[in-house]
Amino acid sequence: MLTNRNPFEGGQVPQATPCKCCQSLADIAGVVDFSRSGADAIAQVRATGQPMFPTSSVTTKVDPYLGWPIYYYRCRNCSFTFTRAFDAWDQEMFARYIYNEDYVRHDPEYLTRHLENAHFLIPLIGHARPDIRILDYGSGLGLLEAELKRQGFPHVESFDPFTCATRPSGHFDFITCIEVFEHAPDPVAMMDDISTFLTPNIGAVLFSTLCCPKSVIDAGIASWWYCAPRNGHVSFYTPESLALLADARSLRYRQITDYRHLMYQSSKTDWLSGFV
């Protein structure tokens, strides 16, 4: 039987806990059943014909409630929003309950979003094809690597810390993290790991994740379509929390769109001109 594997005795969570990004105190911001998933949002879009916007709410429920409450906290300082319910999980637990054969039902774009991201990237960095070294971090099935190589980028590799036993060697000029940040139960460890792959002085990280503004908390995080623990969505950022993570590693931060972001070491790199 699936139980609440949070690190606190008796399954009771504290009212406040240190923020995972800045260590300031974070307070309980809401609670959602583990069964909340992307399938709920997909069903609502199909039923209403209305798309999901960054802060949209979802009221549709597909799978039955499991009775497993996932508490989310909101930092008083940087407004990073997160849960500790998965802190004690190992890779086997994630593979059994989240990244299993049923995962694609909750995130069907998992099999197609590499095309959208390749089409976004090619006009911006296509001129650097012969030389730029690219790493797709949190790559899943390696679909973005395959598409970029098909589009003429010879130096592309994939790495997923959940599934890859062998780490890539060397440094990379450009690292992509597509829908990865929200899956990281330890954002500091994730950023430290990503940083080890960056080419000194010129490396950059392009990533996608939706930020969690105060309006989402005010409306109730349990109704936010992106708050989907069944999908593995455990961490929600703000521009302030992302800037703190970047600054701690001597990186600059820029928000490009509602869900695309960049961390970079130098704005003088030619192939970054389309981003900064």
C-alpha cells in the first residue's frame, strides 16, 4: 500500500520548514492528493475546448483519489514552492509510482515536445551547428538529441540522472533542461550537477518550467493544473528563486517567456545573441 513517505515522524508534516532554495522558512501553502495528474488537465481541455494557460485551474478528475495528501510549502523569502513528501524516495520508488509505464498517459506531450523545442532552438543557435556542444539534461528517451542531430547538429548528447548510469564526459556550451526543474526534489543538487557540465566562462542553460506566482497560491494550489504530483511535479519556482540559484553559481538569469528561462555565464558569446 502506498503511504506518505515524508521524512517526519507519524506522517505529520510541520507547519514550516526550511526552503530548499534559500533556507528561509517556508509555510504550508496547500495540499493536493497524489492522484492529481496531467490526465486531469487533458480531460478538461477535451471536455471544454479551452486550453490551459500558465495559471489555469483544473476541476476535472480522472483517476480516483488515493487518500495520500501531498503538502506544498511556500518560502517567505524567495517564494519557491515545494513538497517534502518525496525527499526520502529513491530511484526505485520514483520508477514504480511515477515514471512507470502509465506515465505517458499523464504527460502525452512527453513524446512530442522535443519537436517544439527543436523548432524554437534552431533559428537561434543554428548558425553554431558545426562547433557548439549540446547536452540535453533530463533527456528521458533522448528524443531532442535525435531531432537536433537530424537537423545537422553533430555534437549533441543526452543525460538523464534518473536512468543513465554513465555520465557524459567533458563540458558543454549549451545545456537544455526541458520540463526538468519541476521534477527535482533537490533543486540545489540539480543545479550543482548541471553546473559541472558547463563550459567555463561561456556555458549556458536553457530550461522550461512554469513559475508559480502568488495568484496561484491565493486561488489554491490544489486547483492549479501544473501542480500534479502524479506527474512528479514537486518544485515550483519564481524568478526570484531561480535568480538565487543562478547567482550562487556565478550565473546570470533571464526569464524568456512564461515557461522558458536562461542561465548563462557571458552575454558576449555570439550564439547567445538570440537569447540576451
